[in-house]
Amino acid sequence: MSTTFETYYGMLSAEDYVSTAHPRFTWRPETWDQSLLLMDPGGNASLTAMMSLTNKVQENSPRFHWGEQTMPDDYGTISDVWFDSNMASAGDAYSPTSAGPTTALTATHGAAYTGATLYFQMAAAQASKFVKGMVVATRDTSNPENTVRGYVSVAPTINGASSYVTVVLLETDDNSGTFTLAADACDGLKIIGNVNAEGADAPDPVGYMHQDKEGCCQIFRTSMKHSRTAKQTKLRTPNQVRKARRELNLMHQARKERSLFHGIRNADYTVGGEPARLAGGLDYYITSNVYNLSSAMTKANIDTMCEAMAAKKPQGMSSNRRLCLMGQGAYVHFTSLVYGMTSLTRWQLTPMGSVFGFEIMSWKHPLITLDLMVHPLLTQDPAMTNSMYCVLPSLLETHEFQKDVYRPDVRSSNGMDGEMSELLCEVGWAVKGEEMMAIMHNIT
């Protein structure tokens, strides 16, 4: 029969070690194997798998920054296409969401031919991507063949939601009788190059800045107290003070690991008027690919997640493998889905052995290989046992402003008959390339 050991706050006395009457200590090891189970309750592997895989960075400031750049999409989402710059003439607007003239553009407006000038309305942020001289192609997401090319003749007009890009067509819109610029057909403009005359001046400059991200180091402190009598008591079991110190370290590291999963960054938080920074974790930094399933997981859910992680790769970063840390519930449902597929749709699921004490199953999706690993801290949390975190360990960093230090015998100022010791560190985390990672909850 197993015994549950609850977290205890307060001073440990000599009787706490061996008393069979005490509700916290009703069992003590009789064999070496039982001693090992006390050191790793429940037979779990390391509780710090995530931190052990991160890159270590020594900081000289409790706040730190890093920059990221993703490949520019060179794309503007169109709200309307007009034949005059006033964008007010009745019947002259072509929108992907509203009806327009059904007759051929050349017959109605005489505008869908080579050399015609069109005005593509879009948001200011979208229009700012274009400069004079760029060659563009219209995009129809429902039919990639419906494309008309042109070039940007003047600098875009920026006016909030009424901003527009002026385009001169390089070809006539004659795509098999279904005109690209007709209603519900033109979704966006894609930059496909630029055109320059011989001896022309340099084109307008294009700015491409990185995205600044911030992290901060959080102070973690975990302490314990021993009475003088407890420290001097000699038992036939291993040194109890040393064992308590090891358990102190286990709890200290496990809480840091939870912060790496669930922490929220706050560089300006204060306690009693003094700064008390909070370090952000995966839940805080990963925002692009977060899925909260409302029904049983399907193959389509996994396809969507893998496609999203594979689609966006920050500049200079490339990998088609993810480490997936999950609770036991998520692991059971995930593998059951794979094994339940037919031979035509089943993905390859193979054992990869043990890494850092964890058994890993490798799951080969057509786009990405997922290495599945059960994490005990997620399994232990009833709200997270059906959750999964897909990460790239090479893009995770532990920033250490103060490494773990053990401060023994920190005596109380009120003359306490004993000692208090603590573990202290100040660390934070950087999660880079979050677009390449994902979180999925409620995997059932």
C-alpha cells in the first residue's frame, strides 16, 4: 500500500522522523529500493526535464531582451478593388464579400486590360508593405490560377482602413472567362519582384525591423527549518537532515519547472514597494498556435497543429522535429488515436528509448516528427494531464542572473533554537521562435 506524503510547512522536530503516530511519517524504508522511492516518489523520472534541456545564459541584469525576425509574407489582404481613387462611385467596388457587376469587366468598365489602373483598398499596415515599382500578383485563395499581374505605379496612399495601392495591370484579366477581379475572387496582392528601367534612380527604400521581446529574472527561494535537537539526533536510517535538504532541492527545482510551463512575465510587479519580477513561461510566450479542443481529438486536429508549426519558421531557424511534453491523459488519448487508425492513414509510431530517464515514443507526421514524452508535473496536475506542449529545446534558454545557491544555517534574529537553510536563485526564460511551437489542451 502506498503512502501519500503531504507538503509540510514549519519546523521539523526529532519525533517527525520516526514516529509511527505522526500523520506525515507512518512508514520508513526497509530496503534500498524503498529508499530510492522516497527520493523519487511514485517512481517518476526527473521533474526538471524541460530546464535540463534548455540552453544556459549568464545574465548581468535581471531584465533581458532578444529580437526575432520572421520571413516577410509580402502580402496585402484586399478589402475592395476600385476603378477610381475616390473609391466612392456606385458599382465600381469589387469586394470578396459583397456582390459586384456580373458582366465582363472589359465590357462594363473597360478597365481589366493591359495598362489599366486599379486601386486596391486595404488596411494601412498592409498597404505600407508596398513601394513604387514593385511587381504584384492578385491572389484568389479558391483558385490559384486566377492571377493577374501588375506593378505599383506610385507610392501607396495611407489613410487608415481606406488606404490603397495603385496598380497598373501588365496583362488583361482573361482567366478562362472567370475574371480574377470579379466579386468574391480577389483576396489579396502578393509581391513577386520589382521592375526598373535602365538608368533609373534607386527605388523607395524598404524597412524590415526585428520584433523586440523582453524577459526578466524571478527570485525563487525555498527554505526549511530544523530544531537543534532534530539535527543532533542519531538514527539508524540515513542522515535525515541530508535527506530533508535533498527534498528541499527537489521541491525548489519542481517549482521552477512549473514556472517555465505556466509563468507570466511581469517586470514591474512590486511587493511592499520593492520590485518582485515574474518570469514568463511557455503559456505566456506561445500565442500563435494554442488549441483548446472542445471535443474528442481527431487526425484533423493534429494536422492543423503540425501544419501551423511547419509553416512559420523565423529567419535562420529550421527544424522538422518537436519535443512534445504531455500529461499522462494526453499521452493515452494521443497514442490511442494513432493505433486506432486504418493502415492507410496511420502515422508511424516507434519507441525511441529513454532520454533523461523518460521513455520517448517518436511519432512521424508527414510534416513534423513529434517525440512524445510524459512529464510528471503535467500528470500530477488534474487540469493539465490532458495537455501537450510541443517545443524546440534548442530555442529555449534559461537566463541566470543568480545561479542556485544553498545558504545553510541562516539563524533567526529572535534566538531560535535551531537553524533555517534555504535555496535561492534568480532566473528567467526566453522562448524564441514561438511560431514553431504549439500548445494543445483537452486532448480526450
